[in-house]
Amino acid sequence: MYILLPMDSSDVQEASLTKVLDAKIWAQVLIEEGEVVEIIHNENFDGFEVWSEAVVVVDDHESVMQFIEMSMMVLVAHTQRSVDDIVEAYLFRELHDLAY
């Protein structure tokens, strides 16, 4: 599964999840069989070769209509900010659905 993350840096170790409108770079994380296979970066959320199946945002008040229109699942990471924490929360189903 491909998950899209708005990040404040392309440095995987230092980057943190940020608001969609504040994203400096987008990370697309490929997760297969419970493990991260690869992380790809792009300046634009729609600049990846493969469409993401989900996008993770920091709160319920994000501007996400563009992702919904692209049939992406919108997940909310209320406390997780690093890539590792977000992947772990995804695997353990700790990310929340968007509250309308």
C-alpha cells in the first residue's frame, strides 16, 4: 500500500508530518507485509508514478477535498509525526478516519 505524507523536510530521520498547506516535500511510503519497502520524495503530491491509496494528515481540519476526489483514504495522525511512528500507527490501526 502506498501512503502519502506531507513532510517538512526530505531528511527521513529528521522530517516531521506537517499540515498539507505547509508541506515542503511529500513522502510516498510503500508498505508491504508490515514493512517499509521504500520511501520516495516529490515536491508535489501528485508527482508520483503510482497513485497513493491513502494520505495522512495532522488533524481533522485539513484541506483534503483534493485527496477525496482522487479516491484516497484520509487518515489522521493526531500525535504521530515521524515516518516510523506513522507507519507503526498505520500497521496497528491507530490512525483515525477523518471526522467531518
